[in-house]
Amino acid sequence: TGTVFSGLRFATMSVGDYVQLSGFPEGAVRLRATRIAKKAPATGNVDEVEIDGVVAGLTAGEFTLRGLLVDYSAADVTGLPGGAPADGMTVQVRGVLDPAADRVLADRVTFEGSTAEQLGDAAEVSVQGTITSFASIADFRLNGVKVDASDAALRPVGFMPGNDMVVEVEGTWDGNRVRARKLEARRGRVEIEAGVAV
């Protein structure tokens, strides 16, 4: 599967093990794991989450981030522009999972900025993530960033990208999209620490 195990093996993993997962989201409820590491049991709540993405569906006290519902009503949002999240804002959320309500209870929401703010014209960039909004090789998104890979070298040779594939692109940011010179099938990371459950 391409998943790296550290401190345990898949065959020996059991319910109640405390692990750290790194990987990429696949849809709203799955994570494609690239690394699973055994951790020492935590004191207190073990379902800690850290995730970044673009705010969508903002309502009073809630928004969605990468398909996950986030309750920020009790979170520290003082670091956000205007002291509040906004649709389209790129943020990082830290908090705990509330599996009963299928949501993340945020402790803190911090501003990550937009791609345009982080990159200047002609900046050399490398972006990895899951492909979404795939219309063609010249028009898709990678972690919310527009990409044109029509002139990119594909690795492996003959690789045909599409939605939900994990890739890395290297190229130049032109102020609107990444003009990729290389597109490679890859694995990547999001981090979750939690107790293993059935």
C-alpha cells in the first residue's frame, strides 16, 4: 500500500493502540495513510486533530474544512484577520474529534494566508496533495491551488492524473496558478493522533 509503519506492524495493531497517522484526505471520511507510528498513551483526550484548508459553508459557530465539520464557537480565533473566520480563508484548526456529533471541536483557529499572499510572481514552488476539480491536465486543483500541468514531465512516464490521486508538482507560480514542469505520483501528509477504534 506504500504505508510506512513505525513501532508496530499492521498485523500487530489492535483496538486501543495510540497512533499518529500521516496521509491525505480521500473524500470527507477517509484518509489515505502514508505513515502510521505507535505513540505513548496520552493523558486526557486522545483524539487530537490538526488540519489545514480553506473555510467553506460558514455559519454562526461552524464551518467545513476539507469536508469536516468544525465547531469553532469556543475556539481562540484572535489570530484571524478581523478576529473571525471567513469563507475562502485558509486556516489551520487544532482541536479534538467529537465522534458522536461527527465534527471537530476546535481549540484554536489560526490564519494560514492565501496562496497568492504566500507566493510572489515567478516563485518556484512545490505542492503535493490530492487532486480535485480535475477538468484536464491543464486545469485541476491540488490542495486548493490551481495547476496547469500541460507542459509537465509526468512521473512515472505515461502517468495519467485524475481526481483523488495523490501527486506532487514542481513549477512556477504565475500569480494565478502553478505552471508545472514536473508532475509525480506521490504520497503526502495530514496528521491525526487518536486511539485506534473499530
